[in-house]
Amino acid sequence: MGFHGGSVMVELGRPGAMHPLTAESLRAALFTSGPYELRASDEYRDESRDWVDPVTFEAEPPMRPAGEWIWHRPDRVIEGVTWGGNLEILGWLLMADRAVAEPAAYEGAVLVIETSEELPSSLEVYRTLRNMGERGLLGRAKASSFERPNPPAATIKYVEVQRVAVSRAVDEYNPGATVVFDIDLGHTDPQLVIPYGGRIRVDGPARRVTVWY
């Protein structure tokens, strides 16, 4: 088992201090074992700052209000081993036919995906998931970056269409699957550490997600 999250430059090097939820899940992953319940943050950010500018590190970054996780078909409890990662890189691996096993190897796995600061379009997200579906393989999208800054209204719209794209692909290739949107496990702040290849339980009726470190 490995860990998805807790990078040095972004999480440990966050201006001011690590976000409390990041620090809590990272400590749990590194220094404890057993179940850990992921919690939705009441704030988040996905804007990037220029690390060359000293002003970036003078204070903790401004945050925006965050809503609760969004659930798609939360009518069951799923428990399995995590698999996935950054969606763009998964697409590259699928095209190169590298580091991806036969579909049977992922039977019962829980797919965990997030997008990067390259901000792929909703169509690209759908197509990548569609292609995974064709192979029998079927976190809060990042909506702004230093290179491609978006105003708040644009980021809200971007995230909405990303959710639609994911739901569309899942409904076409795995109807009835439960999906949870906006868990902070990727290129956003805070970042919850996910056990990669470890156990996770997605409890739809209770709206709870638990991982095992």
C-alpha cells in the first residue's frame, strides 16, 4: 500500500502552515494504523500563487467556503481497495498500455480520481472515463491554476460541468454505481491522504467515507 497525497512542496510547504485537515490525515497515515474517517472541509482553495514571489509566503492563502460532498446514487455501502489517481496520467498509462492490469484485477476496487492544474475540459474528462469504460475499468475537480486563473463564477461552472461529465460516463458504463464528488484528495487545499491500494469504505446511506491506514 502507498499513499496519495502529502507532497512536500504543496502540502508541507504551504504558506503559513499546513491546513489542519491535511495535517490531521497525514499524521494519521504516517503514525497510526486502522480506520480513519475522512471529513469534508468547510473551506478550500484551488488558486495557485507564484512561488518565486516572496509575498506568497508572508501569510496563509485565502480560502473560499466549501459545501458538503455531493453524492450520486448513495443507496449502498461499498468497501474495497482503492485504485486510480490523477485522471490525465491514467489516460496516458491507458494509451501506452503500461502499469494497468486486466479489468479482472480491479474487480471490487474503488476508483479514486482527481484532475490537475492543466484543467482538462469536461469533454476530455468524459472521454477518458468513457475509454476506461470501454476497457471494463469503471476528488473536487481543480478549477483554477496559476497559469490559467479563473474567477469564482467560472470555477463554479467548471466544477458543475465536470460532475455532469463524470456522471454521464459512469451511468453509461456502470449504471447504479455510487459516486462521491468534491472530496479533497487531489490538487486542491486541503488535501486528504488516501491509502493507495489500501482499504476504503464508502457508506452512501450514512454519507461517510472511511479509509484504513
